[in-house]
Amino acid sequence: MIPLGRLTLALILVFLYAPVVVMIVMAFNESDLYALPLQPSLKWFTALAGNEKLIDASRNSVLIAVITAVLGTAIGTLAALALARHAFRGRSVLQLLLLPPIAIPWLITGTAMLVFFYWTGIGRGLHAMILGHVALAIPYVVLVVGTGLQGLRSDLEEAAMSLGSTPVHAFFAITLPLLAPSLIAAALFAFAVSLDQFVVSYFLATPGVSTLPVEIYTSIRKGFTPEINAVSTLLLGASVMLFLVFAVLTRMGEADERR
Amino acid sequence: MSGVEVRAVSKRYGAASVLDAVDARFPEGRFTSLLGPSGSGKTTLLRIIGGFVAPDGGRVVIGGADVTAVPLWKRRIGMVFQSYALFPHMTVAQNVAYGLNRRGIRGAAARAEVGRALELVHLTGFDARRPKQLSGGQQQRVALARAIVTKPRVLLLDEPLSALDRRLRQNMQIELKRIQRESGLTTIFVTHDQEEALTLSDTVAILDRGRIVQEGAPADIYEHPRTSFAAAFLGDANFFRGTVRGEAIDTPAGPIRIAGALPAPGTAVTVAVRPEKMTLLSAGPDPAGNVIDATLREIIYAGAVSTFLLTGSDGAEIKVLSQNRDLAGPAPGARVRLAWAPAHTVLLAD
């Protein structure tokens, strides 16, 4: 059974990673026709450095993702705190309403946003994409931070207050540091949701201002060049780095638990 | 340091009344236990005194000053939680220093205070540990050090020993008593453990359904319970119901005499007798005092003592606690006679 299980696992990993590996390898290949044997070259990365459109789009992507991570985490955390700490009318309805956006197809969300933004005069462009991405990220943040809050004893803040902390000080001195791993996870989630986002961005981008996924899609329609492989490789590297940072942080959390 | 007083404190949660116009005094420097079953309102009363919960009505007075409207963080109380509530991201020293820092005591002065507090709870040298690295009893003592290091006006303890195993709990009871004596803090201790309340307290207040039904020194409450609830909740008791007739109370088990004055003849009364006050008579003449017939049903042997379960002539269950001095004794099924002194018969108010 065990060899069979291992074989299955190996096949799944090959299935997942083979296309990615091919893409990375081709990013470093001299030929633009994917000719083998491989002739190592950085020419596509050089070409990429001269490609204003892709670089602009990349800058936009990262900018939007960072803003989404910050705003989404802040707003989502406040929402999670309200849901976890306060009993108010309509709390369960609000809590329930936070989840469907995760399941609604992005195509529909994107169309709806486009219509709504046009109708309200918000229009399209960088600000519209930020608005859209923050909205998409909030449910994830509420879920992640909400789970983190459940693991926190509510009597810790009471203990801090009995020792002279005001409620605000108790929150910053006790709750926030203990919630930090959840906040970092939530921010990374929001960042990833934004960086990955194609559909909503595609609807809200203008010809002058687009994101990397939108720009890649547009270039592929015009004709594929290995520059796309190069930029994708860079993006992949960044994603993997983020994931590793997250893994290290959560592993540190676990180690802390065990102590 | 100062005494605590609650005046007509009430609290409702929805339709349920948790505290019903409770009046109580907790004298300065004394150790008072709030003893009651779960749902009796003892924890709510403690949380109202601390300022964690606002009462619906009534006043809380600490050291002569009305603190009902003073928020928790300005009340200068020390609280030990049932779960200890130690800050997991701080070291032992940081936990203990937290309250000092909030009161503006920092640096060397704070370190000296922390050192003294940790010495008091016998945890010197544990400064750099994290709560997770400590045993339950050690965490308990850190929580205690953290609560008393700021020299609060009153120390509140919410069932702090309930999470510890039996042996550790007994050690901590002794420690707690010592620390309270050395610090001289006015202490209010919530517990549902009657033995703990008797061992630790200068005063015990028994709560039942949101009211204090009796308050007094442990021995006083134990020897002279006022109600059948107090008699049954604090220790074991055998109850006899009857009617006053002449010099004695006429009960189905036989006439019973008490040491004090009896109410008017014809009054229906209930008396209680503690199981250890009764003796199983061996053959011989009856002693003076109360003697009734019973049938021995079961003997529960527990080393130093045995519990005898008997059935009275009226069919009521009677419990007798006896030290195992002699090996020979009556066997289950035997007809026996039970004797006790009129002074050990407690006339109850209900």
C-alpha cells in the first residue's frame, strides 16, 4: 500500500509542478520556439527589463496587492472583532453574508462591480481595482482573524484591565500581539487574492492602467513570447518567497506553543 | 487596604435574577469565602465587586468610598482567575510587572517589587520562564503574585484552586492562607468546595439562589447552620421533622431534645444533627440525651473513618460518621441504637 501511496503522491506532484517547471526552464532558454537542447540565456529577462508595459503592470499589481493587504486586513480585523466580541442585532445575518462572496464566481462579481462602479460614477482604473480587491479580500481576512480570535481567552483582557489597563491599552498590549500570527496570515491571504486576481481586474482595468495578469492575458492574445515566461518566473519566485515567510512564521508559532 | 461592603446589589440576566438585593460586609484584612452551588450568584457577586460586571442596582463600597461607577481599571483590585489568565506572550517577570508598569512603577523599583512578589510565592528564579513552561500550581502562584504585587485594596479569587489536583490543592490552600496572612490583604474567595472554604476562611458566606443565607466563622456556621440548605450544603446532616410537645420535639423517630429554648408547643420544626456527632451504642444502659432505634444498612469503609448508613424506625435515611477505633462492630442488618447530645441538635429556621 505504501509504495502505491507514494507513487500516487509523486504523480500528483509531477502533475502540479511539471507545467511550472517547463515554464521556468523555458524562461532561461535562448530559443523562442522552445527548441531543445536548452541553451541557457537571460535574454528574456533582459527583454522584460525593456518592456514598459509589463513592468508598469507588475508595479500596479504589487501596489494594489500591498494596499489590499493593508486595507483588507485592517477592515476585516475590525469586522472580525465586532463579530467575536459584541452581541448586536443582525450579527448572525452579517456573519452569514460574509461567506457567499467567496463562493460567487469572480466573473459575476467582476461584472457586478463594473456595472455598479459605472452606475455610481466610480468608474474604472487603479482606484476601482483597489476597491474591488479589498472587497474580495475582506471575507478571507474575517475568516482567518475570526479563527485566531476564537483561540484567544477573553479573560486575558479582563486580567489586563484589573491590573490598570484601559480597554484600548489592553487591546494593544495583550490582544494584538497574541493575534499577530493571524493578522500576518490574513494579510498574506489578502495579498495573494489580489496578486492572483485576473477576472475582476480585467473588468476594472483601463487600457492605460492594468495589472500583470491582465497584461499577460492581453499579450498572449497578441502572440506568445518567452518574456511572459520570464515575468511569470519572477512572479512565481515572489509567491514562493511569501509562502515560505508565512510557513516560517506559523512554524515559529507552533514551536512557541510547544514550549 | 480596606474593607468591602455591598449594599442591596442586584443583577438580572434576562428574566433570571442572579443576585437579589444582596448585602454583605467583607472586613478589612480578613479572608472571606463566598460559598455556594453553581448558579448561586457567587461569581457574579465577585465580578461586581471587582468591576467586571455592573450591578443593576445597589452600591459597592471599598474603604468607605462608593466605587460603583469606578471602572475596573481604576478600582485597584487584584484578581486571580479560575484559568489564571496569564499573558502567554510575556515572561513570568513581565506578567508580574504588568500592573506595576501600569501604575508608573518601572525599572529597578519594579524589578525589586517583582522579586519580592515571586519570593512570597516561592518562585524565585522563574523570572524568565513563559507561562507554558510552568506547571498548573506554578502558574497559579504567578497569577497570585501578579495580583498582589500592586498592593490592591482587595484581593479577589475566583475558584483559583479548582483546576489543581487534590494534593496540589491542599498545598496551595496552605500557601494561600500564608500569603494572605503575610500580605494582610482583604480577600474574597469564591468556591463551591466546602472543605476549602472551612479551611481557609475567617468568615464564610453561604449563597443560595442570589441571596446570602448565612454568614459567620467557619466553626460557627458548621455547628449552627440556620437553614436546612446551609446544613446540607456545608457538610452532611441528618434531618428530623416533628412537632414541639412539652420538653421535646415529637418526631416519627422518637422524641428529640435540644439544648436551647424550644418554640411554642404545637410548632412544626426541623432539626439537624451532624453525622459525626452520633454514636452507635454498644450493649449497656442508654446514656442521657437523645437515643433512637435504627437498622444498619451499609458500612462504607474509608481507612481512618467509616460511614454507617442506617434506616430510622420511620424509614428515613440516617448517616453516621465514626472513627475506626475498634475492629469489631455491628454488621449490616443489625438493629442498633443511636445516641447524641441535645447540644448537638440544631434547630433550623425552615
